[in-house]
Amino acid sequence: MQHAKEKMKDGASAMKAKATITQAKVSEKAQAATARSHDERELAHERGKAKVAAAEMELHQAKVVHREEAMEHRLHKHGHGHKKDNKHGGGH
């Protein structure tokens, strides 16, 4: 179940990153189209590459967070699941 949640979160993060990348590329093309010189077009291209790189970095950071949450869940689940509770007469 946790694996499915992790995959869903990764998918949502990927969709967000792809949307951001597409938006950056569209913005880059618009800036390049309105540029008056070769230098302005190059600058628009560099800005676009920077935005794409930032979106990809954000995607990888989100995936790391998802993995950490899954690991924490597994450790919490298994760490407390095997202890015996002798206080209340219950236990495993």
C-alpha cells in the first residue's frame, strides 16, 4: 500500500515538473521570438535552460522526500509492531 502511495506522489510530482518544464520552454520561445538580437535570443535560451534545470531538481527533491516518508513509515510500522505490551495483559 505504501509503495502505491509513493508511486502516486512521484507521478504527481512528475506531472508538476513536466508542466513547469513545458511552461519554461514556451516562455523561452516567446522571449526568443521577441528578441531583437542574437544575444537576446541566447539569453532567452539560457533562462529557459535554467528554468528546466530548476524544475528537474525540484522533481528529484520531491522524490527524495517521498522515499524518506516511505522509509519512515516502514521503520515506524515494523519498529513498533514487534514489541510486547505486558502492562495491560495484551501482546503478540
